Amino acid sequence: MLNTKEIRETVWQHIKQNAKEKSIFIDCIGGYSEHCHCLVSLGSDQTIEKVMQLIKGESSYWINEQKLIGFKFEWQTEYYAVSISEKHIERVRQYIINQEDHHKKSTFQVEYDDLMLKFGI
């Protein structure tokens, strides 16, 4: 788990830089100890599956190589992706940017369960 704000900021910065090198545009990135949100603009030749594979695979390798945490790090195999309209981009940005404060009030699991219930998943 990415237990400190400093570790998270280091990881988010690395993910964003590595994505840029791979021509993946991450508009905004943030999260908390057990999850990461990325607002990504896909290129015409990119798929969500391939972008997620590149982001998750390289970043978990890098986290372990840098020994940022005291155990072998792996992202979960699943991911959740949705498409948003341009009118919602700023709202999503703010949601991602405010993850630190948001999760002081509500756990990721509670938020996840509420989301699954809301959308009938």
C-alpha cells in the first residue's frame, strides 16, 4: 500500500512522466493508499486496456525497483474505466485532486460499495 502522502506523490509523478514518454496523456492523477485515479485522454490508436497495462505494469515494477514500500507491490488485476463528456472534466479533475481530503472522511471501500450499488454492478 502507498501509505504516505510523500510516497503517493512520488508514484503519481513517476506514472505521469512515464506515461508522457509513452505518448499517454494523463490530464490528472491522484488517489490514496490503495488506489489511483487517472484522467486520461486516449489517442486515436490507444485502447484503455493497453494504456492500463502500460501504466500499471511499469509503475508496479518501478515501485518495487525503488523499494518505496517494505513488500512486493502489485496493483490489483482489475480496473474501472468510464468515458466522460467534456462538460464533466473539471468536476472529475477536482474529485481526483481532492482524494487526500476525501478519504479522510470516507474509506475507499465505502465509496466503492456505494458506486457499485448506485450503478447496479
